[in-house]
Amino acid sequence: MRHLLAALPLLALGCSHSLTTATRDTGDDAADPDVDTDTDGDTDADTDSDSDTDTDTGPAPTFERVQNPYVGARFYVSDEYAAKIEVSKAKAPSSLHAAMDTVAAQPTAVWLDRIAAIAGSDEVMGLRDHLDAAVVQQRAHPDEPLLVTFVVYDLPDRDCAARASNGELKLEADGMRRYKEEYIDVIADVLASDEAYGALRVVLVVEPDSLPNLVTNLDSHAACRVAEPAYKEGIAYAVSQLSTVDNAYIYLDIAHSGWLGWDHQEKAAALYRGVLEDAGGASLVSGFATNVSNYSTLDERFDPYGDINGNMDLIVGFYEWNRMIDERTFVDRMRTFFPDHGFVIDTGRSGWPTRSDGPMDLRTHRGNWCNVSDAGIGERPQPAPAPGVHAYVWIKPPGESDGIADPSATDPNDEGKRFDPMCGGADVTREKGQPVPTDALPGAPHAGHWFHEQFVMLVDNANPPL
């Protein structure tokens, strides 16, 4: 095992169910906010992985494995994310400044969406840089463990049913070997490279959107049929290797209520069990992550099925007979298949207005996923908010784009990203052959890049209010 450290007792797990965030460094050395550090992990990086951060600032806490890593822990707060917010704050109405300060103090995930993102660059923090910063934050509170979250997101032929976040690795160009040797193995090696890192609780959210595409999109997308064996092989390898890091807690992405609703749960569970068996067993993962980078309502107050006749248009047109009307309902259903695992729910953009006379979700179609208008920041990150839920988290940092709105950007950029019609202003023909508005905001940059207008909207519409 990669980290085998002497363990000392941590805080009793029942002592606290409230979030404590680490203190941010707001000095002038914060990263340039215009440089992408992304929600699809897009970072401009070089190959220098040497650490310049002095982590020897006090006694190193020790690690003891727990069932729910979020309980009793402080959460890592990224200065890079805060720097982006400072730029938006300078351009935003003063009435939103206090709310933006609140967002800047929240923990968010760090996306590793390319091989180069692991090393970082002079402008962008890499994996080791964030780990060093997390160690410094932890040593400021040596009696409490600190949790830091990374998103593992670089499968070959990634995003097989969309275009906005297509990645750098291609199966036809030795992508699987590179994924294993240059990406997964390197992440595991960095995590195990410093004894100080071994005292952290490292959460790894593995490959958003990959396995869910194999549940629903094999018939409709040839690219997903090609990618199917690679997705299974790659994720099994990622789990098997990353789980050798003793202080890593792995959560597999498992889509959301508007994707794996209807009767997809049993098929999904069978797929995930098969991949985990190939990886070495379901016990290698702590659980599953839902609503990653999405906008699904957390806890819908309006039940359309309470009056089917009166709500028939809504049930047919918006819910499409999907009884998984929110994330809590979806998680409760998936827990029946994985009762020994926990779930984390991305609430960073699920803050729809509370009302009882109709759905809180204001999207035209529940399948709309790109820079959705009228959305708001949702529940703050917090541990153990409901049975079976390990935490509400912000995996997608609010304010980072889902995809470029410019329809002329059809050629992949150097990050492998391009225009997807779901991010544009024109209606898109959905499964039933009818044109549906995308709800996408205009003027969005490439996925993972900072989108000021979206951030202002999300802050202004936050529910609960900031």
C-alpha cells in the first residue's frame, strides 16, 4: 500500500455534522484568474512537477481511515478559484460582493482533465501544488483532518455523446496506454510521494459522464459503442491503481436523476458492479457522485405525480414519465443497489427558486446541461446531510463554463474541446423529434474557462441565499 502511516484517533465521527473550511491565503500570489483551472480540469501546464511549496510548517497530522471522509474534517479551499471570483467581484454590482466573498470561501474540486494538468505550470497549480497548499491549511489546524477533492477526467475518447468536453486522448492514437501510464499512474505516484500528503483525506471523483453513457447512449451514438470497452477497462484500472493510495476515497460518477431515472437504475447498477469487480471489488470505492456539473433539483417540493390528471402536460412534456424528480429521490433509489456505499451530490448549481405550485427547476427540458439560464448556486458543501449521503459538495466550481457558445468553434482546441449544439442559442431536436430551446446563456467560453456572466447569475439566484 502506498501510505502506511501510524494512526492516531481523530475527532469522533458523531461530534460534528457542520462544514468547517480552511482559511484562504488572500495574498498577491494568487493565480491569474483568466488562466483556466477548470471544471473539466482544463489547465495550461508544463511538465515540471517539482514542489516549491514549503509544507514543513508544523507537526504532520496522521491518517486514520473512516467510512465517511467528510465528517469531522476541514475542507480545502482553493486560492485559484478565489482569484477568479476577485476578478468578477471587481466588475459585479457592490450588492453582490459579500455573497461572492462567501462563495470564495467554499471548498471546490480541482479538475485534472489532461495529463499536463497534473504537473501544472508557472501560471496554474498542478496536483502537487494543491496538495502542498492543503498540507499548509491542515497544519494550521493540526487537530483536524483536512479533505481535498480532485476530479479524475481524461479517459480516451472521453465524452462520447457530446462535444464540449472531448479530451486529448484517442484510442486510435495509443490513448489507453497513455491514460494508464502517463495519467493514472502519475496521479497515484504523486499522491504517494510525500508523507505529509498521507495525512490528508483525498477524495477522487472518477470520470464524470463515462459509464452513464454506456447505460443510455450505446444505441444512439456510435462513438459510445466504440468507447465502451475502453471506458470499462480504463475506469477499472483507475480504481485498482488509485485505491492503493491508503488515504484516497474514490467516488464513481453515476449521472443524475434526469439521466439515469426512469427504469435505468438496475441496468446501471449491473454495469457498475461489473466494472468494480474487474477493478478488484466494490469495497475499493467509498461511493458514488451524482449531479456532477449538472443542474438537477436537490429536493423538489412539487410532486407532479400527486395529481397525474391535473399535471399530465408537465408529466409528459417535462418529466417524460420519469419518477426520479430530484437528486434525493434518485440517490435513495440507487442506495437500494449499493447499501454499503455513500453518495455525494454536487449542489453547486442546483439552487432553483423554492415554490410549491410547479417544479423548482426552470429549465425548458431536464436534459439541458450547458450554461443553463436562471440557475443559482445551491446548498453549501456540508457533511452527512441525509441518510446515505456522505456530503453535499461543489464538484463543478460555480462560474466555470460548461462549453463554448460560439457555433463556429467546430474544430477541437488544444484541450480537445469544441462547440456542442446544446451550448448554442438555436433550438435542438430532442429524442421525440421536436425542437427544444437549450436554455444556454450566450457568450460562454470553452468548458472549464471562467464565465463571468454566469457566475454573477448563479450568485444572484442562489437558493439558499448566500
